[in-house]
Amino acid sequence: MKRKMENEFWTLLFQPQIFKRGYAYYRENRVIAFNEQENEIQSIVDGSHPYLIKIHLKNNFPEACYCSCPYAESGKPCKHLVAVLLYWEHFAENNKIADEILSQASDNQTRFFLHKLLFNNPMLQEIFQDFLDDKLLM
Ligand SMILES: [Zn+2]
């Protein structure tokens, strides 16, 4: 995957402060849903509210971006877009790591671990319920 090196210059679209905050959002796992189809990314980032992000890609570069947050409404690129673009850049690599770890686990171990994660975590419970109800793009 050369995507990362090829696209590093997208970071220049953002004010340094916004990029820093978006990076923190990415690290804090605030990208709670992500779907890439054809040249379109749809995502949900959990900020002060869950925000919907749409990114249109052209030649593997973000061409048009949308976020439902108030900051982006004024036409400025926001931290939620940064978080989604970082998620997108690391997607293949992280997918591979997750697949490798999961391939070592039995179904029982997977259920046990998921139970531990869901226990006492209302946000994850809600996300998982949405996933089961097919309301979440993943
Ligand atoms: Zn936003």
C-alpha cells in the first residue's frame, strides 16, 4: 500500500491546530463507523456529538469533504475530517493486524473478550446494538 506516502500532502489542507486535534481524535478511537465504497467514504466520528462525515475521493485523494459539525458548516476543514482521513490511511494495515490477531482466537474466546469489552461500557453497547440491528455502516 503506497497510499500513505502518496497522500501525506492532504495534511496541508488543515490548520496545524485542527490537524493536532483530529490526530488526537483518531488516537482516541473516536472514528466509530467507517465505510469505503468506490470513491466515497462515509464515517461517523464521536465528538461532542456523533457527526456524519462524507469524503469523495478522486485518484485516491480527498476531492470533496462534508462533515455535519457546526465548524465545517462555515466551510472550514474540521478535526473530524482529519480523524477519518487518518483512519482511512491506516485502514489496510490495521485490518491486517486485526485479522491476524482474530485468526488466533476461538469463537468462545472472541465472545468472552467481546463480553468483557461490552461490560460497563454504554457507548460500545450502543454501537454493538446498532451493528446487530444493521444500522451501522462498518
Ligand atoms: Zn466536523
